[in-house]
Amino acid sequence: MESDESSNSNGTASITLKRKLSDSDVDKPKTKFDQREADAGVKSPPKTLTPEIAGLGHFGDFQFKSILSNSVDCKRVVVEGRHQGQVSVIILDKKPFTEDKLKSCFFSEQSKLKLLFQNDIYGSYDCTPVQDVAEIKATIISPATQKHVDKYSYRPLYLVEETKEIYEKVTLPYLEKSSFSIEVFKITNLSFIEVVYVLSFQKWVYNVLEHKKEAERIVYEDTDSKIGFILAPDLKWDGKTIENLYLTAIVHARNIKSIRGLNQEHLPLLENILKFGTKAIVDKYGVKQSQLRVYIHYHPSYYHLHVHFNILHNHDGGIFTEKAHLLTSVIDNIKRQNSYYQEATLAFVVKDIDPLYAKLVEYGYEF
């Protein structure tokens, strides 16, 4: 994963990129997140539930249980198992081929071929390539909750046409109960596992925003509390292979859950992300705005506004029309109508094991 420094037009961004975490950063007694958590009467999960696994050097201690999903198109397999006694989810992505590695080491005696069949000039082989070309990106979630397992499990998908009424009567109450809002934990009946799942996403986001984690991965930052954001490589990208480029911008404002909360008040934020996020990518990676797909998910994986940037060659599963909303279209829609995303019918996909699916069935939605 690359961590080289780059110069930006924003001086703060350059300072942020060079900043190194000290022991005092890690040992600060209370962050804003910790204080809100304490004020709400919610205790953090025990430390044993969130071990650091950055130093993991092999899969020797991993116990395989099952394949949760296997995508031939994306060259991705997601596996459930156990690591050090904890339920774990491992996401394995085949890295794209690069010209440098193909030139330097693939075409050699170390890349073995096994003939399957030959027909005239056409030969079909199984190829076991040299190790450097066969690299796989592994994303490890440990400990994983049942919600993590459900998220990555293959299940039938259903399209929901979410009207303003459905959002206000079903979706929003569900989110207020089970999403990021710490304050509601003490007045709802969330299970401990649900609390751990929600806190893990929220704390991960706040760790990034507060430079407690992943500070060395920041590509660009605007520190303004209203229009600022952090741009960094997405977890699904190795930070190096341009053909698979994927970055995410996470906003500093903490009161916008999703696209449903956007109006003309947020146009400066959205335009700032589009302008300086794309500029930072051009400056660091040489990829032009016309080569980028910039969009917002609905529903998102976590309810803190963030924007996705990926190269058009990257066919990640999140680019489909039932999930991705181009940022330029979002800006245009809001300019035309302030309350566009509060009034609009928005489509999204659910699995039959999603809690929101059950809430929609209870409401009377017909699948």
C-alpha cells in the first residue's frame, strides 16, 4: 500500500500526509466519540472483541468454515472461519495483472503450464504463475459479527422502491434505532452484537477522521468542519494498481447519514468533494476526472456520508444503477429542487435476511 507524500494546493493536506501518530495520540484519555458514548450510558465493547491483527503474517491459525460468496466476475471469494477463537470474515480479491510484472517475471520457466486440450492452433492450459504475479489482496474482519457474515453471504436479492412515505415510516425509524446514533442505544432493545457492529463502523470512521488510524494513507484532506473531507484509498484497493483505482472521501460533518439528508445547504460540501477530490487523484495518480466514476451509495454500508471514486475500468459491484448515484447528478438534482432527495422515490436492494427486509414486510411492502 502506497504512502508516499504528494503536494497539494491545500497546505493542510500536505501537513496531514506527513503527520505521524505518536504514543500520545493513541493514549489520549477521551475522544469526542468516547465522550458521546459515555454521556449516552453506553459502554464500549470489551477490548478482546477488537484485537489488532495488522501483524498477521500467515493464515496458519485460520480455521476454514465455509464460502460465503464467490464472484467469478469480480475475482473475489469471501470466506468465514475462525482466527484465534474469534469468528472472522476473509475477503480475497485477485489483484489485476500489471505490465511491469508480466514483463519482468511472468514469462519464465517459473510459470508452469499444464495442457488441458489442443485443437489445431488453439491450446487450453492451467497455468500456475510465478508467486509475484499470483498475489491476492486479503481483507480481514476479526472479530466479525453475524451482521458481517450476513452482509457478505450470498442470498436472494430484492429491489425496493422506497417512497418518501416508506422512508419516513419504515427506513428512518429503523436507522434511528440501529445505525450510528449513539444516543438511542440506551432507549432501544439492540442486542449486544448489534451494538458492537454499529460501534465498530462508527469508531472506524471516527478513527480515520481524528487521525487515530490510517493517517499515513490520507491522500488529501480539507479540515473544514462543514465542507471538509478526507480522501484515502478504499479498503478494497491495494493503493498501487491504477487499473483498479478506488478511493473514498469521508466528510468531516457528522450529521449527514445518507443521500436522503442532502439539500442545497450541502452544495458547497458536494462541490468541494468533486473539485478537490478529483484534483488530488489527478495530482497523485495521473487519472483524469473524465476517467473517474464518482458516486454515492444508497443504501450505504455505513450511515456517515461518504463518496466513492473509482476508475471506469473498475467494475466493482457497487456501481449498479440500483445502488450508485453519480455525484454530478446529485448536485444537479439538488440545484433544481432543494428537497429532491427528501421527496424522491429511491431504489435499493435488500437481502431476505436483512432486518430492514423484515420491517418492510411488516409494513406491508410486497416483494
